[in-house]
Amino acid sequence: MGLLDNTTQQSYYQGNNHGNYQFTSLDDVINQFIVAYVGEDKMISRVKRVDVAFHAQRALQELSFDTFKSTKAQEITLPPSLQMILPQDYVNYTKVSWVDSSGIKHPLYPTSRTSNPSSIPFQNSAGDYSLVATGTLVDTDATIVLDAEYSNIKVGMFVSGPNIGSGSTVLATSNSSNITTIEISSDATYSGTETLTFTNNDGSLVLEESTHILENVTWNVSEDKITQSPNTSVSNIIIGMLVSHEDFPTGTTVVDVNGAVITTSNASTAPSTATTNEVTFISIPGNSTAWDNYKSATPAENQDDYQDDTYWPLDGSRFGLDPQHAQANGSFYIDDQSGKIHFSSNISGKTVILDYISDSLGTDPEMQVHKFAEEAMYKSIAYAILSTRANVQEYVINRYRKERFAAIRTAKLRLSNFKLEELTQILRGKSKQIKH
């Protein structure tokens, strides 16, 4: 088979594999390395193919990060949530931008002044990390009326108090007129008001969570469906929310929302009744205050026209302008733990493009090497194999380390795609006189 794999010009132009001649597949690189570098009277007398494949993949990863051209990109229309999920094979970004009606990219700049903390412990009015409520107890009764609405109280929580049995748990919750009523696993031994403390059954801190109470809902026994009729607020329920109700096992979550019907991860253990027709849905983790404020506020760079004297009134007019914020395109930050990009509010509804770097190992078509960097691959594989072997002289290892460095540097220069005419075109603008 020839260099063009016996592909005729007619079949090439009618096919879909255009421009692929500039690349060599990783499998070919491995085969050619074994032919050229492995064997009798060669630097590497023998080596297993699986070892060559491992070092070839590692070399491909390393070269993908800072040598190969970044060709991966993803385009979305930014939803009202102002969040973009990172691509499956994402490693790092090279550019984030939004596109105008002419198709021109406008770069977005990262902000380091905010974040979205993943752990948000609940704090009571005293600032302590505990969920405390005042409850009205009735002697020999398991029902307790609390002094306010506490949507953070979940079924299965431990509840403790001076006149409540040790190890008592919350069996059911209900909310009406901004008052929460709970049912616990043991009867109270006192009639009157008492301070109660609620803790998670796994000993973790109670988190500040986003909650939504859905009323007028029904379900059947052994069914994983919850239906609201009429449908007034099911749109507030999202996949992943925790279902807190005595008729659903602890840990039940929402797996699907379709119109007025909510599908749960576990079936109910009892049918709904007139007294149990509300369910609390909890989002874990909830949004942090920092993220809520960031996405709801108008970005500082868009609050006013900075050509007048009111752009930065607190920083001495325009003289207080921080150059890193002297742009009106918008900003973003990446929450690596949740795997999402968070954008400022002025980007909502716009087309956003994420240019990013992968490690080139996601799919078979990605595992290819540009011919400008083919020699760098061979030198990287040879150095990796020799440096991990015993009884190899140090001068040999140093020789291949230098050759690898030189080959990678050459590959970078070639792949930089430097064109003299393009440089001269840019330099023409430098001859303009800059007026002050």
C-alpha cells in the first residue's frame, strides 16, 4: 500500500477524510518505531510492544498539552443558568469567547475574584454549624410543631433534646403557613417548648441547600412517579434533587422530570394520602452566596460607559480603572469540582465557544501525530524506554534526553505555522502614529 493508501484523487475529494495526509496514526508510529529502533545491533535490542504503546501514549499526551495545535472546540447557546458543562475529554482551555451576529469572536476573560464553594455548612443565627429549632412538644406524642419553616430538615435526620428519646430520627415533615411540623421515631416525655438539635445521620455537617416544597402531589404504592395536579411548579424540580418524604426511602433522588410527572430513583413504600400530599426536594449541593451574587449582578465592566466620569466614581474617575477589567465582553471562572464554567450575567443567551486542549487519547481518530512532530514522538519514546531500564549508561540516557528536547523544539517551531507575509502585514499597522 502506498503513501496515499491507494486512494485516488476522485475518491479523496468525494470522501470525508480531507486533510488527513498531514497526520500519522499512533499505531503507525508504534510500528515504525519498532522497525527503526528495536532489534539486533540497534539501541534497543528488544522490547515488548505493550511497553512501546504505553510510552507512545504518554508522549502523545505530553505533546498534546503544549506542542500540538489545539483543534478542539465546543459551541453552545448559554442557558439562563449561566453554566456550561466541560466537555468529556476536557483537560484545559485555550480560549473562551462569545460570537456576535457577524460570526466574530469576542474573548472572555477569567476572573479570580470569585468562586463557587462546594461545601457550604449551615449556620444558625448564632453562627454555629448546627441546625437548631424551637419545637412545641406534647407528652406521649411523636408530632412536634416547630417555630418556623425549616426546609433543611430531612427525613432520616437525628433529632435530640432533653425530653426526646436518645437516637430519635425524623420520620416525616410537613410545611404549612411557614411552619414546619415533624414526626419523630419516639414519643416526647414533656409538654411545652424545647430547643431541638438536628444532625445528619452520617455525622457530616448540615449544608446550606436549595430546597423546593411541592404541594398537591400524588403517587401510588411501589411506584417511582410523583405527579402534581394541577402542574404549577414542577419546573422548579431538577434532576439530581434529593426527595425528602416518609414514603420514599432515604437517599431517593430525582432521575427525570417530564411535564407534571417526576420519576424517582426508588419506588414509594406507601400511597399518597390527603395528609401527605407535599414533598420537599433538596438540591445538593446548593448554590453558594458568591455564585448567586455573581450571576445576578450586572458586571462591573458593563455598568456604565467608561468614557465618562461616572464609570469608577469610587476610584477617582477613570484614573482608578484597573486595566485587567477595562473590557465589556464579560468574564467567567471554572469550577473544576463540579465540572462547569460559570459566566457573568451579560453573556446569557449568547453563543459561547470553548477552545480547549485534550490529551488526544479520547477516541481512535484523535490518536494521530502531525508529521511535523513525528520525530519528536520517536525521540520521546526512545528516551522513555531507555531511562526506565536498568544497566543503561547515563551518557546514553543524556544523549536521548537532549535529542528529545531538540526534536520537540523543532516540532514547536514547525507547528507554530509562522509565515513571513503575515508578520509583515501585522507590522504595517505599527507605522501608525499614536496620538496622546
